[in-house]
Amino acid sequence: MQTRGTTVVVDVRQDLAKDVRQSIADYLDQQQGVNSARFSQHINRLMLVQYDPRVISAQRIKYGIDQFIETDGPATCLIGM
């Protein structure tokens, strides 16, 4: 049986422009260990990232997303896995 990994929900804490959202998803899709990355169709601030925790950590995913968001405080928050 092949495992599909773990899914983490990331709150980006703000509504982002469509091109920024696409850039984040494209970036994550290229990272080793990330199986899929997409924003929720229902809540614009939430991103669902399916990944292999043996290859990449949820914190590393969060850090990657943070690089796309300009803010004075925390850009993202890990909600759950």
C-alpha cells in the first residue's frame, strides 16, 4: 500500500491576489516531497498542502509560503494536519 502523505492546512491570514496565489501553488508543487498544493475553493485564506513528512516538514512549507507575503507580522499560521 502506498501512502499519499500528510495534509497540512495553512492560513495565509489575508486574501491574496490571484497571481500571488498561483505563484505560491506553483512554487510548492515544485518542492521535493510536496504532492499537491492548492488554495481552498471555499475559503480564500486557506491552503491545503499534501506532503511527505519524511521529505519535507510543515514548517518548511510554511516558510516557503511566507516568502511570497509582505507583512509586518506573521504571514501564515499552520492550522492542522
